[in-house]
Amino acid sequence: MATRMETSSGRGTATAHRGAAVRRIASAMPAWVWWLAGIAIAAGFPLLNVIGVVETAWLRVGVVSLIFALLALGLNIVMGETGLLNLGYIAFFAFGAYTTALLSSPKFEIHWPFLAVIVASTLVAMVAGFLISLPTLRLRGDYLAIVTLAFGEIVRLTIINLVPLTNGPNGITGIYPPRLFADAKPALEGIEAWFIIDKPLEYYYLVLVCVVVLAVLLTNLKNSRIGRAWNALREDELAAISSGITAVRAKMLSVVLSAGIAGFAGSLFAYYSNVISPESFLFMQSVIVVCMVVLGGMGSIPGVMLGAIALQALPQLIREAAGAARSDFEVYRMLIYGVLIVVMVIVRPEGLLPDKIFRREAHEVDPRELEMTRQSLFDLEEGEKDLEV
Amino acid sequence: MSFDHIMSVTIGGLTVGMIYALIALGYTMVYGVLKFINFAHGEVFTVGGYVAAFSLLAMGIDASTPWLKVAGAIALALVAAVTVPMVLGFLIERIAYRPLRGRSRIIPLLSAIGVSIVLQQLIIIIFGPKPVTIPTLALSSASVSFLGVNVRVLALVIIAVSAALMIGLTYLVKSTRIGKAMRATSQDMEAAEMMGIDTNRTIAFTFLVGSALAGIGGLLVVMYYGSLKYDAGFLYGLKAFTAAVLGGIGNIPGAVVGAIVLGMTETYGVSVDLGFLAWFVVAGLVLGLYVQMVRVPNRRLAHIAADRRTPEYERSIMNVYRLTPYHGIKTLLAERTDALLSVSAVDAVRLMAGNIFLAVLAAVMFINSSARIDTRWQPVIAFVVLMVILMFRPSGILGEAVTEKV
Amino acid sequence: MVQKRTGRVLALALAALLALSMFGLSGCAADDGGDGGEGNGATGEVETIKIGVQTALTGPLPDYGLAAKNGVELALEDFGTFEMNGTTYEVELVVLDDKAEPTEAAVVAQTMVDEGVVGVIGSLTTGATLSAIPIYYENRIPQISGSVTGPKANETGADTFFRTCWNDAIQGEALGVWAMELGAKKVVLMDDNGAYAVGLADVAEDTLKAGGVETLRQNCQSGDKDFSAQVANIKEFGPDAIIFTGYHPEAGLMRKQMVEAGLGDVIFMGGDGIRSEELVAQTGGNANAEGIYATFGGFPEEQQPGYAAFAAKYKEKYGEEVGPYAQNNYDAFGALIAAIKAAGSTDTEEIIAALQTLSYEGVTGTFGFATESDGAVAKGDIVVEGLTPSNVPRYVLKDGAWVSAQ
């Protein structure tokens, strides 16, 4: 089917320049090729560090980027799929991170095994998501945005104020690295060392696996019944309800699910950074995650991941681009970051890798799609002729 | 808790609220027309404040300068503090927002954040990272005695300016030609264009007015507090946004009411005894019960034709409302309910839960009536009150009446 | 459609212009530095070593970050070239900005490690330091901070962390003792909810309570401008003294608003966070600022052996008064170079060992570093000759200048 579209559309646009042809070939490639290519690039990236082309700092940027890719994927469920603007998303991240810090640090001398901690962190964030969605889901648009913003700030300030539990502004230090078993078993000592993750490279692959698995799961979910229900709610809530969708339940599910993903990401973040403090959960961070989703392309799973990686890696990229002059350049780094955000959003308002529906909304007429539509109509007519004969 | 204490807290809260209102007004203008969160507004405000401060410093005035010269300097500073933000606002709209017109509302949010980062960094690079301070003037330290409490003249000026701007803006939006164009643009941009309204020009004008208001706010804040830090705009922008939403989006008097509620909550929450605060909870509870028991059933009755309104019927309607929680729970427990009924039953139960929560809260507060909330919870209280108000009034305190949209 | 395009072109052009000008700027700077390096490189006996400066040029405290950078750059001029074992060593600075943000601090620390620095001056704030310490510790790179005063900054006890400024715990105790010496019976403690301020206030409060003084704790948020709620609370409490442990922007506003509320004769005290010349202007002038007390971590400046010369050099190079912690950062760099010389090697493990036994004659006094935690002094803390926690320097504001109040 794909090849047929390629040849037939080529017939109609003989004068198309090469760029368009490349793009057409690209769009004709099955999606799994892109997925594989993306995973291969992401998995191969640390090798550049191993052979010494890329500095280790980039690995740390990579880990943080991937953690934020998880966050962006989670926020995309509520924002991109269900159409609810959440300006306090980082609060769920904080729930996950603090749960991990409390269950696996010298603070209370608790040391749970990795898997138990990560599950607990996810669950805590999900419960928080459920509780906050109970009273707020009736709100719409900016009222929802401001209430989620308030929620995010309340969580952050409470973390600062609950000194006995969270150490307040000092944060919790010395979080144990993830390990499979809580207590070292003598028989397994040698093998167990393999399962302790404490180097940037190891964290990178751990988070990468999580991102890939989650992306695949979410792609399936997007095309499932519940995914379509979310999209219907986003497009027209009234119409969706009258088609038999239980709006409150579907919305609540999306909020709880995205909160769970944030909690999961927060747990990984706490493990990776070894120390967490309230400074990591500022309102600005919530806004940055929203930016990642918008920049990547709302509703598009590869898009939001790319957006997260782009926004996280950009400051370091600017630093590297300045080369030898970087020491004098640091003052201007954030300025250029801001300028680039504005330029990117103006040049590609629909996002870097937009979702189909949003692309249609963003451009008045997309010539490629028009051509495809015409072609399928033509095919239809041809088919009818076949029938007649 | 003495009378003096309550008075000074009240006046303090009112002033804070009016300062928020000053910025929230500019915010709500832009917000009302374009419906997107203009994150850069706070930074435009900071630029206004910096320009005002530096022009005052450049004119070299201090406490000993004769008042006529001071007045002239302030007037010049005002001109500068209004002009620069206006030019800035115009450019921001032209460069960062106009190319995105007609897209989903969330997209300009992103470029607004970009602009806000750029502006903040530019302020650091141009004016330096230290907070700017201006010398104390006789005007800014003068105070009058009011019911035994010292009130700063400048606080009164701020309250007066906010009130005047509120009235002026309401007039502008409701009764002028350009105001009509603004309302039309806000309601439906395409239709407005078809009616011959130059929406681009209208929006540019809105930005000019909004930025000018931010500049005035900047000048007054610098004069009132005597100093300004380069990142002050972020917090003020956030507070102004909160106030605008709390009052009802695009509602000009709403922005002022929202700002006052916010300012009062911030001060009252941590500086009066719980026993005193409890009365506010009681008032909220009484108001809520009045609406639930009297207003809503009466509104329902008003929809029923007069010939069908028999005394028994009215009584039965009233009883349904008075026993809402009972009916709600009964409906929820029933084996089959239709969707609409179950929705209203959930609402009924939720309302009841809200009432009980408020009653318990008030009781707890009365029991601990001499205790006071620690000041470290100050911002939390403000946000909690915001959430509670929006839960009971999902479209702001004054609502967003369509005809009144800016 | 046309308008849309022009907007886009305009935006692109502006961005390109801005980017170009920036690269142009940095390009010039790079040329200057590059020439010097190459010129020396040609002689053949010169070895270049890198020393990192992890500071925060953007984020909440850029003025502190800039002062730290200036201090180190000044030290580079004085100690940047030295001879050891017959080889001339030339130091190249790697200045990186961590935005005072923990996540970014980890990336910056890793970048430093990748760059192959032999030591790091920084970072600026406690939060950033907390997340940088494990990375430097793992890679065995000595880290000397000239401004991190948080008692818990080195809770894990890493042997790679040193500091040339005093731990807050010492100052907190000194503040409490001083307030009691001044005869205060009721004292308000106020912090800004940040790590530095809370740490200081906690220690001071414990000291006061142990001495039988009645205390009231108040808080604000860093960046707050209005303290009417807190001032009203304080007025009601009627204290003899207030200890404000935050930074000078909030302290100045707090003092100003207290004077306006008629609390001018309450003793106003603070830690080194308020000991800035800026404070005078922020309180609204001399009249308000007169008689504010502050402690300081280290010798008072006029007792610092090298301060006069340092201040003159600083003023000559940057055209302004010495910024906060600039001399501590200057000393941090000097101590690092001294340790390299003492170790006789650029091997980081040996430098760390040398730092632990170092005795260095710097601007702020002759000092070494504590090898073990002992009471208020933590591992890696500065230990200045002739200076003990019991004689923490005290200052008072007189005629707009800080003078010793020993």
C-alpha cells in the first residue's frame, strides 16, 4: 500500500523538488523503521562516550533528558490526549522522588529493594493524582490550569515546611543506589554487584529501557478504546458524553495514569541524583515540561520525547557551541535559550514531530495530505470503474 | 488581639491586594482578548519598574530635593515607565505572538515563556544583577493617621490609582468604539474580522494598554517599596494571573476583587487568631447553605409555569432540596439510574461533604481560637483558599459574563 | 498570510542578529585569551592546568555568582602562573554556570570532570553543592567553596569538600548570644524559608531558648516584598529584638516596613546575609538603617590582613566595591594553588591530602581546614588562626557604613 502511494503520487508532481521527494519517501516508510532508528541512535549514543568522542557530561544530560522524556510522555496523556492543561505536574514528580528518598536513604534508615521502591513511588503519585482529580475535574480550561498550579505550589511549599519528614530546604542526601535486593546475600555477593546501578552509563540504559517500554505501551493505549475516548473528550466534551463516554471516569483515569508516570520518573530521578531538595520542583519546572510537550507536538509520542530531549540538551549544546569562549559566554546562555524557544515555536508552531490531527489544525492546507486525499478518491473512482466492467 | 492589630492587618492586606490589582488589570486586558497566559507580562512590569527607577536616579533626586522638582521628576519617570513597556509590549506581540495567531491557545504560552526568559536575562545584562534601589522621598515615607493606625500616603495613592484604572478600563471596554472592537475580537475573531474590525490593530492596542498599565504598576511598586529585583516580575505575574482567574477571566472588576481577596488572604491568614478566621468560614458556610436551600430551589421554581405551581408542589420541591444528601445517596445506591440523575446525585453528596467539612473546620478553629497559623504557611493558605473558591465557583468570584468579556 | 510571513521573517532576523552579536562578543573575548595562551605555549616549558569555577551567573543569586567569579579571576592574575619542579604552570579557568539548580549542578560538575580540572572553586549555593559533592568525590577532585555556609552542605562527610567561609552554625549561636548580651528578653526570629536562613535561625532560636528568652518565629518567602502580616504579628508580640537570618533585599524591606509601623527602636540583627552596603539603600536610607547589627563569618574586614590591598585591586579592576564573598573565593583559589605547590604535583589525590594539612596565609587570615567534624565546625570547614566561635565578628551600621561593634 505504501509503495503504491509513493509511485502514484509521484505521477502527479513531476516538478516536485528533491526535498519534497525525500520527505515523501520518509513519510512512506513504515513507522517501525523510525522507531528502530530512534532506539538505535539513543542506545548507540553512550558508545560515543566510551570511545571518547563525547564527554561524560553529555551522558548526564542524556539521563536527565530521558527522565524528562518520561515526564513529557506522562503529561502528554492529560495535555495532548485528553486536553487538560496541568501547570502543577512537577508535584507528582516530587511525590515519586520523595517517596523514593524516604524509602531508600539513611534518613529513616530504611532500605527497600529497588523494585519495591519504584512501585511504591508510582502508587503514591497515583493516589495523589486521584485525590486531586476528585474535586478539580469539573473545572475547565484556565481554571483547571490555575488550580493545578496552586496544587503544585502547595506540594512544594509543604515539602519545605514539613522539616521532620523532608529535611525542609536542605533536602534528603545520600539516597542509596538502586539494587535488586535490600540486604546483601553472601552467596550472591559477586553477582549482586552487577545489579547495583550507580554510574551515569548504567542509569542511562536503565532510563532508556523505561522510556522505550513506556512509549510502546502508550502508543498502544493511544489507539485503544480509552485513547480514542480521551481524544473525543479533547475535541468536544459534550459530543463525547453523548456518544456514551463517561467523561469523569475517563479524565480521572488519564490524570491518575499520568501522575503514576511522573511518580515513576521521580523515583528514577531521586536515585540518579542521589540527593533531592525542593529546588528541583519549582513551578518553572512544570512550565518547562509543558513546553516540552508543546514543542515536540501535542499528542505525538515520538514528538514529546524529542521535545523533552531538545529542551533539556539545548543549554549544554549552547555551552558546547561556544567552544573555547564558553567561560565568557555563560552569561548569555539562558538568553539564547529563550531566543531559540521563541524561534522554534514560530517556525514550527505545530511542534517538531506533530501528531496527525494537530498538524491538520495547525496548517490551513497541507498539500501532501490534499494530494493523498485526491489520490484515494481517484482510487475509489477507479475501483468503481473496475466494478462496472 | 487588639483593634489596632486588626486595623493595621486590614490596611496592609488591602494595599498588597491593590498592588496585585494594578498588575492584574493589565494582565486581564490581554488575557481577556487573547485567552492565553501571557507569562511575559510580569517581566514587562519589571522593565517598567527598572526604567522608572533608573530615570529617577538619573535625575538625581533625593529626600532634600524641592517637592516641585520631585513632582516633575516623577512625571518624567512615569512617561518613561509607560513608554518603554509600551514599545516592548508592541514588539513582543508583533514578533512572538502574532505569527502564532489562530493556533491553539497553548502554543503562544511557549513563546511567552521564551520571551520572559529573554527579558529577564536582558534585564540582568543591561541593568546588572543587583536589585535597584531609589532614595527615599518625602512623598514615599509620608503617612497619615487613620483610626489610630499609620497609613502611608503612597498606599492611598496606589489604592486610588487602582480604583481609577479599574473604572477607566471598564469605561474603555464597555463604552468606546475600540472597546467594542476588543469585545468582539475576544468573542469571535473571525466574525469580528468579517464585521470589518481590524483585529490585528485591536490586539496591538490591547497590548499597548496592558503594557502601559504594567509600567504604571512598576513605577508605583518601586516608589512604594524603594527597591526592585530583576526577578520580581515572575512572582508578581503569578499573583496577577491568580487574581485574574480568581475574579473571573477577562472581568475587569473581577481582577480587582480577586486581587483584594488574594492580598487579604495572604495577610489575614497568618496574622489573626483562628477564632477570628473561623467567622469567615462560618460566613462561607452560611452563604453556601443559603444558596443551596433558598436560591437554587427558588430559581428552579421560577422555571415552572405559574398555573402548575401549587403550594404542595412548591413544598415538595423545597423538600427535595432540603433533603438533597438523602436523595443523593438513595439515587447512588439504586440499582439503575440514568446518567444525568447519577451526576446530580454525586453533586449533591459532594455539596454535603463540603458543608460538613466547612462546619468541622469552623469548629476546630473555634476550639483553638487563640492559636495562629505559622507564617511559613502564608503562600499555602492563599493557594488553598484559591482552590476552595474555584471549587465552589468554577468560573471565578464575579464570573465571566460573556457580554463583559474584554 | 503575508503578515504572518513578515512576522516570522522579522523574528528570525532578530534572533539571528542577537545570536550573531553574542557570538561576536564572545569571539572577541576568546581571541584575547587565546593569544596569551599560545604565546606562552610557544616557549615550550609551560604546562597548562585547568581549574574550574562552578558558580551561578543566572538564577536567583547572580550578584553573588558574579562576585565569586570576579574574586577568582583576580586571584588568577596573582597566582595564575607559578613554578614547580622547574616547570612553569599556567592556570586556565573553566567558568561554568549552574543556575543554582541541583540538576544543572550535577551536569556542570560532570563537565568539570570531563574537562580534566585539577580542582574546583565552588559551587555558590548549598543546594547545588549537595548534588555536586558526590560527583567530585567519586572522581577525586578537590572542591573549595568560598560561599557555601549551610551547616549541612557536607553531611556525607566527603573528604574532597573544603570551604573558605564560615559554617552558619557558628554564626547562629553567636547571634543568639549577642541578643542576650544586649539584654533582649523577647526576640523574634525570622527566616526566608531557604536553607541558609532556616539553618541560621534554628541554631539561634535554640541558643535563645536555652537562655530562657521568649521567642517568636516568623517566616517569609525569598522574593517577598510585603511583610504587613509579619510586621503586625511582631508588633503584637512586642519584642526587644528581631533576628532576620535571610538576605539583604528582604531584610531591607522588612526593616523599612517595621520603621513605618513604629517598630524603629526594636533591635534589628542578622547574619552575614544582610551585611551588605546595599542594605542601607534598601531600608530607605541612613535614618532607617542606623544601628542594624550583623555578625560575620570570619575576621572583620579591617582585621583581615590582606583586605585593603584586595579591595583596592578589586575596585581598580571592576570599578565597584567588593562583592559578597569575593575575598573568600580569592582565598579559595590561592589555597588551591598553595596546595598544588605543597603537593609538588598536579595529581588530585595528592592535592586533597595537601589541602588537609595546609596552612595558608590569605586575605581573610591564616587558615587551614578541619579534618574532622567537631561541634559546630564540620569536616572541611575553614579554621582561621586566632578566630574561634566565641569571638565571631560583630558589626553595626553607623552613618551608612558597617563598623566593628566588638
